[in-house]
Amino acid sequence: MNSQSSLLAIGIDPGIASIGYGLVRTFEGRLSLIAYGCIETESDEPIGKRLTYIFEEIRKLLGQYAPDIGGIEELYFFRNVSSAFPVAEARGVIRLAFEKTGVVLREYSPNAIKKAVTGSSRASKSQVQEMVKVLLGMSQIPTPDHAADALAAAICTLHSIGPAGYTL
């Protein structure tokens, strides 16, 4: 990635029922909110249809906003490992959408995202959400939670890019 005065990052909070996305631009060291929301799938739909819908919607977002880079939270296992499988499948189609559109997708641990946004890898979810609000000059904490998490991933992605455009 070459040095630019303005970069647009898309953050993704992966899931199967609700996938958060958030777009943040940095310009001359300042962050600005572009868009955020969630892609929702219906639980009564077959998994194949849900994954296809996620893929298509991510491709639409990438085509509409043409981000320079993306960030996604790494998969971590829940107490019920079987619940992680559908999320892993969703992450796969998300990664495929990025690959097909040529947008680099970086992965970050939950702790790395917390640290990039709050300065502490042990920050609570509410602290991260509050800092997302502050950093982006929002009047309220972004909702739903998945969208706030995606904005945090976008901020982390932008903070990980050094002054020469290299990923730290």
C-alpha cells in the first residue's frame, strides 16, 4: 500500500445472523465516519442461501464504497465450539468477497482492536463503544453492537498503517 493522505477502511464484525460493517476515512490524521450498519440473515433460511447473501452484500459494499483496505476480527472460539462453525463459514465468504474485489483484508485479534481504539487490550465492550463514538465525533454510541464492533475494526486497521503506508 502506498502512502496516501486519505485512506478509507472498512471494518467487518463477522457473524451468520448479523454481520456488522463500518467505513471510516482518515485524512491528515483525522478520522471521519462514512457509513455503518448490519447485514442480517434469516435463521430459517438454509445456510447456503445465508452465505450467498452475505457474500453478495459484502461485494456490494466493496463496490459502492471502494475502500482501500479492510479489517476483520479474528475468529475466537466460544464455549460452544459448534456455534463458531457458521461464523467461520461466514468469514470464509467475506474473505472471498474481498479477494474477488482486490481489497486487502487484515485480521486483528479482539485484544488488538481494543488496544487500537482505547489504548488498553483489556477494555470493556462499553469502553470500546464509547471511544468509537468519541473518535468519530458521534453524538451517540453506534448501534447495533455489531456495527460498533465493525467501526472499531476499521479504526484499528487505519491505526495499524504507518506514515509510509506500511502495515505495522
